[in-house]
Amino acid sequence: MLLEQVILMSTTASAEPATTHRAAAPSSHARVLSLLGALWLILFFASLFAPPVLDDADGTHANAARQMALSGDWVTLRVNNVRYLEKAPLPYWIVAASLRAFGVNAFAVHLPQALCVLFLMLLGVRWARQSFGERAALYTGLGLLTSAGVFLFTRVFIPDVLLSLLLATSLYCLLQSLNPASPSLSSRSAPGLSSRSAPGLSSRSEAEGSASPAGAPHLDSEMWDGAPQSSAQSRLYPYAMWTALALAVLTKGLVAIVFLVATAALFLALTGELRNWRRLKPFTGALLFLAIAAPWHILAGLRNTGAADGHGFFWFYFINEHVLRFLGRRIPRDYNKLPSYLYWSLHLVWLFPMSLFLPVAVAEFRNKWKRHSDPELVKGSESPYSARGISQLGGRFHDLTPSLRTTLLLTLFSALVLLFFSLSTNQEYYTFPAYLPLLMLLAAALARAELTYDAEKSSRRWITFAHAAFTAIGLAVAAALAYGLYTSRHLAFVPDIGELLAHRGVGDYTLSMSSLFDLTAPSFAALRLPASLALAAFAIGPAIAWNLRARRRHVAATTAIALTSAAFLIAAHIALVRFAPMLSSQNFAAKIQQLESSGAISRDNTLLLYGDQAYGSSIPFYLNRPLDRPALLVDGRSSSMLFGSSFPDAQSLFLTPAQLLAQWGSGPRKLLFVPLERRDDIDRLLGPRAILLQETSGKALLTDRPLFIDSARPLETNLTPQKEPPSQP
């Protein structure tokens, strides 16, 4: 099959003699990067152009960056001219610069997110290659690019992927700082990558894929022996660590310090590296950290005082947004917390498909401790994955090999992140910083298990179990999609999928995945193309992967699993584009612009948003009006606008329903956006005085007077008006 041949040509290990492994390593690594780069272009870069900026967090954050770009105020975040003080500024600085460079559009907003994924993938590949070898590097890159959580939580403008990149960079620099005289890449730290690193491997395992096409990358070769770090490199790593930490604080606040400092303290204590604490440059590094992180906090505190109860930035940002948020007492209390069973189990979804191999990693860990307890095995190989290497984990931590040091550091960091947010209020994506460390650990375990596939029964059993689970999931998903497609075969395609949803309000929509529970059977009529693609992927992909595994084409088999996930993510993106009318209000902004450009309404109109501004946050973004023409918020002193509305300069932007009723029909033309959740309220308030201009997914755009072609005859709203008389502004 064509797909199988592509996988084999791209990833299967060749049967070159061991003496050629080192020479082939650069070529192999280049092919790995080429494959991963192509996947990034398809999954992340190509998706930057659609869908448009979404409502809620995406539009709110995009508006904050847009206002920053327009105003030139790089200290105080504002949304719709209202102070928005709960967020750290770095993501908004970056997106504001992108908006200035590329214009006000979805591409400019989401490009930094996609680039963060690219850099995070490259860092993970480099780190995994140094510590675990080329095969683990490939699997780390594949896991990151095709994981459901990474894909899903980079569709909107949130800071977590940037935080993950900066924290991973600081961890990597921490590890490098403690080994300034060590080779940056060493053949001794190649667990599971050379056949010599795992005793008892069969000849079949040593030369996996003996019938591989000539020139295919050899992913089982020893790692490239890098030159020892220069003294300049040794001095730069600790300062790079402090710089990355400072930028992480400017990305999401003090939680970055908690994660890095706690991980570093435990790691130094367990490995006996406390004696080398000076290598981290704590004094000069802390000064560098303060020089980067402190100025914004000080300026923001000085410029934002005098809000409710005399509070200002310092109380709201440090106490309310850090301490009270952790305790679940943040004002306003608009965050839900996932139940514990969902919080932990959903990580199997966010890390899918690499999470299929979690039992492999657990089995590897158990095998290590079994070997540690056998004194005969302790006398064996020098390999980091051998008994002697494992025995170090239970004894002299300061003698850990580079691979085990990386394993320990990543394990400590992941555990701290997961435990921290299990206690705090949380959203599904809060644990994003743990994704790369967990994927690296899974990739390393899988790489070694594949090389011991014939020699160790447990490796073969748990890899087979992973394929069985993947096949079962594939069949279940394919069956569900086939049923949905069959039952909707006679239904007409409906562009506005929002009309077909249940609108159950699961979790009051405060969890990021709540809307998924609104899907109904008729919605498949609007999702036939993505559903068909996903059906084909899960019907074919698991069979190809299992066939390749049975033929001992391990790298190709694992790659086939990742590519199946990639095909599903492409289908998911197409589905997200189909959901755009429901998730975004860009079409309302386009309607307003069309009416203005045609002369149907005066450009001197007033935009009002009913309820929380997040419901229609994409409208002000796409209208991109000057800062002296903000939208008015009716009954909108809630959520992210609550604290900012208590500053004196924000009062005129907030109207009560009674004030709206008093102003309706007088003064400049009113354009009122009403979300589905507030339609009943506005119907009771305005009744027949509200004229409908457009309705999509239950959302409505209303105006307070008819459109006219001339002074005598009203124009139907579904026609294109040409001119509005001067008497009707």
C-alpha cells in the first residue's frame, strides 16, 4: 500500500553495519526533522487561516492585544477600554507585534501559538535525542505534534503553550548547567538506541528492518558524540535558565516560579547536586531575573490604583488571581473544577495516541526495579538501561547517567504540575506544561521496548496490548461515525450547525470542552466530510500499524499510529471550521461592515453587547474600530469585566437594561448583539421595538430603527440597502 511505503521510506531503520551508524546519524536526524516539519506545516501552520477568531477567551485575548497595538500602552492590558488586569503581558506583547505586522486577522493572532508548538517540538527532539537517542527523539516529536491536547488547546489564544516552551527551556538549561564539563551528547547516555545497550537482544532486533529501502534513516544507531561544552556555553546555560523563568513569569505569573524552584530543589537534593548550586548562578541569575520580570509588575502596580474597596493591581493580580484562584475563592467565581476522576483520566485523551503506551512505560519502570533487586544483574552491562544503571536510581542518585537524570527531572516536574492543579481550580489545559515531559518519558520507554521486543516478553505483551487498544478505539470510533453518517444520510446540509445543537449548558460552559456535549445526531449532516475522513483514518490506520508491527517494522508501526492521529486531527480541524458560525461572531461584524459600506446605515453608530463581553468578543476585534469608539456593555459587569469596571474611567461603558430601554430609538443608531443565552431577556425588554438584522446559531444582531432606501419606504433587512437618510443616523 502507498501509505505503508511512505512510512517505510521515511522512518524504517536500515540494515547498515554498525560501523556506519555514526556517519549515518546526521542524515537520519535530517530526515526525522523533515518529517516532523512537514507534519507541523500540515497540522498547525495550514490551520492558521480558518476558522476565524472565536468568541470567549480567544476574542477577549485578541482584543487585549489589538488594543495594546493601537494604543501603544504596553503596561496596562485593556479589553474594550476596560482594564483587564488578571493576565501577564508577554503573550499579548507578542500578538500585538504580530497584529502590527500582519493586520487584524486570525492568522496574526494564532501564528505565535503555532510557532510555540514548533519550538517546543524542536526542543523536545533535541533533548530526547541527547538523553534517549534518535528513535525516542522521533517519537517525542510525533507525540507532541499529533497529541489531541496539544492540537486542541492551541486552537485559541491562551498562554499555556508559551508557558510550556519557557518552562521546558528552563528545565533543559538547568540540567545543562549542572554538567558543564560533560559531552552534550554521549554514547553512554543512549538507552535503548544501540543494540549494545540492551543485553540479550536478538539479531533481528539489532538490525530491525533488514529489508528496509536503501538510504532510510537508521534510528537505532548510537548517538552522535558531541564535543564537550565550551566554557562560554557553560556560563550561558544558567543565565538562559533565569531568562526563561523570568519570561515564564511574564507569561502566566508566579506559578512558573513554583514549578521550576520546587522541581530544581527536589532534583538537587535527590541527586546530591546541592554542592554544585553555584553552577546555577543564583545571585547574578536572580538579578537578571528581576531585571526582566520586575519592571512590568512595578509599572502596572503604579498605574492601576483606586478600584473597588481601594484595591489596585497588586491585590487583584497577586492575591485574587494567584492565592484566591488556587483556593477556589477567586472573585468572580466563574471557574469550575474538573472531578478528580475526569482530571486524571482525561490525560489519556490529551496525550493520545502516545498514551496508548503508558502500560509499556509502567512495565519498563517495574523491570528496572526488578533488575535492581537482582545482585547478579547489577554486575552486568554499563548501559544506563542495564541493571547497573537502574540500581543507581535506588542508591547513589549523584551517579545517575544523563538519561536517568533526565528521566528523574522530567518525572519530578510532571508530578508537581499534575498534583498542583489537582488541588487548585482548573481548566482542562492547565496541565499543558507537563505534556512534553510526559511525552518524552513515554517515547523513551517505547523506544527501548521496541528494541527488546523479541528478547523480553513484557515488551512484546504491552506493545501488543497498545495495538489492541488502538484497534478497539478505532473500530468504536469508526462504528459511531458510520452510524451517524448513515442516520443523517437523508438530511440536508445545514451551514449553521448551531441550529442543530442541543444547547444543554453543560457545566454552564465554564469548562473549555462543555460545548462538545451539545452535539446531536442531525449535526452529522453538517459534518459529513470530516466524519468521513475520521472514519477512514480509524478504519485503516490501526490495521496498517498492526501489520507493520507484526513484521517487526517498529518505527514504521509507531509512525503509522501517529499519522492516523494526524489524519483525525485534520478532520477535527475541518469540523471546527464548520462550527465557526456558532463559536465565532465574525459574520456579525461582516454584516455591520457591509451595511456601513453600502450606505444602509451611518458609520456613526453605537455597538452594544448584551451580557458578558466574552459572548461576542470577536465582533469588536473584527470591526477594529478606533479606541474612542468602544462597544457599550449592557448588563455586562461580570466575569473578566467585573474588577475593571470598578475603575472610575470605565463607568460610562456599562449600561443597565433600564438605561438601554431609555436610550433605544434615540440618538445615534444602536446595533445590539445578543447571545443565545440572553435572547429571552431582550425579547421581554424590547419586544417589537427590536428590529432583527441577522441571526446565526441563536445569536442575533438587532437595531432600533428600520433601514431605508429613501425617506418613505422601509427596506427589507434581507436586501442590500443603498443609503440611509440624514434624519436616521
